[in-house]
Amino acid sequence: MKKALSATTSVPRRREWGDIVLAVYFLAGGIFLLIVPWTKWWERNLFLYLIPFLRMVFLHTFFRGAVSILGLILLTMGIVEAMRLYSPAKP
């Protein structure tokens, strides 16, 4: 007879895997949005050449700062989610 897995096993359940994926997504997206608006990748975009109005908006410093703030928010959410995952469970 095989032993049944107990609730105290170290194997993460599906929900825990989903939380881990969410935390990684927030962290990666946050880092991306925090850094990319200030690089050459942001300026060399096909859509900016096809639609001149977008070029005006996307290259404006205020818009780049707003996107970076969104990245900072996502990064913070990822850190909080990771801390929540690895904090000791309350009884």
C-alpha cells in the first residue's frame, strides 16, 4: 500500500505554483517597464515611425516617467507577493 501525501509535504500545490508564477511575472514586468523607456529600444519602435503622433507622446519625458512608475508599482507588487509566499504561515 502506498503512503498518501500529507498536507505537510514540501511539494507546492497548484495554487502555490500560480502564486510563484504571478510573483515572477510582476518582478520581470516591473524591471522591464522601469528600465526600457529610457533605452534606445523605446526610441527605435516601428509604431513610432508609422504614426507620428505616437512618436510625440511616447518620447515625451512625462510619458516615459509614467511608464517607469507603472514598472515600479509592478516591481513592488512582485516583492510583496514573494515576501507573502515565503513568510511563515499563520496558525
